[in-house]
Amino acid sequence: MNERDEFLEKEFDFSKAIKNPYAKTLKKQVTINLDEKVIIYFKNKAEDTGIPYQTLINLYLKDCVTNNRNLELTWK
């Protein structure tokens, strides 16, 4: 056990701790390649709303999942 863990165990009582009820809904960090126009679009929306652009992208994608939206692809 390292010193930090010993300090925590001495200073705090974790015997009545409960698991985080939101742990299953935590976000997972990923790397994704987006078109520059997409990033600019969401950054502009972020300025308008005061919500970080990454959060806006997540909210938009979550809305697609919630509403089971299907992509309409047209090949040129």
C-alpha cells in the first residue's frame, strides 16, 4: 500500500461508502476524426449556448440514439 492510500484510510472512514449510482452512465473517452466544418459548426453553437462543443456533439449523438434515428446516405 502506498503512502497516499495509508493517509486516506487513516483520515477517512470508507466503511459506509456506497458505489457511484451513475458509474454505468459515465462517459468513455475516445478519439474521433471529424470534418473541420463539423467542428466549426459545433464550436459556433457552443459560443451561442455557452455549452462546450464536445458536450453539444455528445448531446446530438445521444438524441440520435434515444430517437433511433437512421442515417440517410446518398453516394455521389
